Amino acid sequence: MHSQIKIKNKMANVKNLKKDINYVLGDIIEAVYLFEITTTGKPTTETNALIDEAIAAFDTLITKVNAKKVADKKAHFKQINIELEQTANQLISKINGLQ
């Protein structure tokens, strides 16, 4: 019974990590759309590039989460969290730099 609880907790952590990736990058894409609406009213080359970058980051991070052959899962998921934070900060900086 105890090992089943650990598995469920691990599964919940993976599920939460996937949700975090989805929400964070989704919010960033939403911020780009809000910028478009409040400025030009339409997509620009820069905003399209930011959206593409966010989608690519999403795909990369989800692929890493779904990796099966990982020696140290705890360290692996911790690194994914760090990458998510770094990517989000970079994208936010780029959004803030839009004019």
C-alpha cells in the first residue's frame, strides 16, 4: 500500500508540472495577445515570433517531462522547473521590450 501512495504522489507531481508548463506559457501567450489588442490591434512579426517561441518551449518542456529513461527523476523534474522559470522570464522580458 505504501508504494502505491508514492507512485500516486509521483504521478501527481508530473501532472502538476505539466499543468504549470501549460498555465505559465499559456499566460505568456495571452499577454502577447493583450499587447496586440492594446497597441496595433493585429499581430506583428515580433508578436508572432514570441508566440512561436512560447509554443516551441512548451513542446520541448513537455517532451522532457514525458521522457521515460531518466536516471534521477527528482533532479530531472527539478531541472525542468528551472528551465520553465528561465524561459518564462526571458519571454516576459521580450514582451516588456515590445513597442
